[in-house]
Amino acid sequence: YSCDNKEDTEFNLPGTWYTEQEIDYGSYTLGRGTVMTFNANNEGTIGTTASGDYIVFEWRWINYGYNTMELMFRDGSTAYIEGAIAEDYNFSGTWYNSLIDFQNKAYGQSFYMRREQ
């Protein structure tokens, strides 16, 4: 089964996702054990199991390329996930820390998360 459109991704996205990769988010580097949660109201959190610190965000689809999500954090900063695909047990894409990085395809970080069970 392939999840190749926004509706499938929105259906599969709510829940908790986990990766052992490090995700470098601007001034924060979320170490191994990064956790992202999404709810059905286009809100979520990102953090790490090691520190217990979480950052809250809202997200939306934007019209820059295939399945691109904009994450808007409470401090006013943003991040972008290009090619965001959420299947039953996998969530992946390429993470960018700013709109300029995303538009220039600079410093993208591929990531792969699995659903926490």
C-alpha cells in the first residue's frame, strides 16, 4: 500500500511517531529518541524522550512542491517537511529549518519515523 496523496497522509498522521535519528531544529538539536505527535486539529509537538522537553507547533500544507508541510512554532519560527508521507506505521520526508533553506534545497535532513506502538 502506498500513501501518495495529502488525504492519505492526513488520515494516517495523527498519533505518536519515534525516530532514533537526530533532528537538528535550528538552535535545538533533538537527540536520538526524537518523538513527534500530531492530532487531528493540525497541531503537534516535537521533543526528545531523553530530556522530556517538547516544542508545540501547528502545521498546514503549503503549495511548494509535493506534500510539503509548514510547521509553525510558538516562538514564531518555522520548519518545513518536503515529501511528507505518513503510512500506517511509517512517517518520512525531508526536514528544512527555514523557508529559505527549503526554497534553496539547502541543509535538508532526510528522516524516517515509525509509529510508537
